Amino acid sequence: MGKQPLPTTAETGKSREGHEQVAEQWEQQFASRIDRLAPAEKDLVQTLAVIGRDFALGLLQRVITKSQDELNEMLHTLQLAEFIYEQPATGDIEYTFKHALTQEVAYKSLLVERRKVLHERVGFALEASFARSIDDHLSELAHHFARSGNSEKAVEFLRRAAIQSLRRSAYREASAYLNSAIDLVRAAPESIARSHSELVLLNILGQVTSVMSH
């Protein structure tokens, strides 16, 4: 059998354009479904989108200011509408978005300031929920605090995540955490505290770079 001719640039462009149009149509459908929800349930979907693709009921109860009965009822409604589903878990009840695109669209629909507030709320909820095992959630905590605009907390957890990675000999990962932390520190107004924090991070990064170069 002869070789199939490779697609031309024009054909590739049309194919890409077609995929983009289909993706846009799907996004519009998901956005329309979210908009048709009752205000409280739409707010819940957006909050869940900030938490992530998967979320535990215990964590959610720390983030949402609703009674347990109200929250359970809204979660049940979202399950019936096939936005989320409960997944098997040991201990706490856990849920996940049925479609990743639902989470993405719900997240994008949030105003930036509201998004920041929710990320910070999730960050503090995670910190409280996993106080005894916080080292297992350093990256997640850094992610939420960085997106909330709480640079001080984000830098703290990025530094701790970097040290943890360094101890596991995950040097590239440690370097990435440190560079993210340094970027956040340098974006802050000049101060003695900022200079000290930057110096600490640069010293650790120097150690990582030295090990990686050997």
C-alpha cells in the first residue's frame, strides 16, 4: 500500500480551525448549562472549580458557608444534573467533576477578584484540614495562595515545597518552586523583609544549582 500524502499547511490549518470551533461550541454549551443553575448552585459550582477537579466534602464544608443539610441538597442537585459525581474513598466523602471542561468553564466565569477570594479561602481551609499532614499538601497550598494574591503565604509554602523536593533529590522540581517564590518576592514592594526573604531563597537555589551542575 502506498504512503498517504502528508496534509498540506492549508489542510492542517483548516483542521485546527475545525477543532477550535468544536471546542468553542462545547464551552458555550457548558457555560449555558452553568448559567441555567439557581444562583446558589452556580456559586457552588464555581467554588468547586477553584478547589480543583476533585474535592472532599470535609474541605468543602470549611469553604462554603452553608449548613450541612443545605450543602448536601445542593450537591445532590449537581449530581442529578451530572455536573459532579461521588467517587469511592476511604474516610471522607469525595466528589469529582464529570467533565474537566465543566470545571474549566466554571473557573473562567468567575470575576478575578472573586477568584482570588475563593483561592485564599480554599488555602486556609486546606491548612486547617491537613494541619497534621501539611507536608503532603505544600504544592497545593502554594498554588492556592499564589492565585489568591497572598504572596507571603505562597512564598512560605513554595520554600517548604522546594526543601522537601531537595531532600528527595528532585532538584528540577525544587528549582521550579524556588524560582516561582523568587518571582513573587521580587514583585513585592522593596523592604528589609523582602530583601531577607529573597536572599534566603537565592541561597537555597544556589545549593540546588550547584548540585545539579555536578
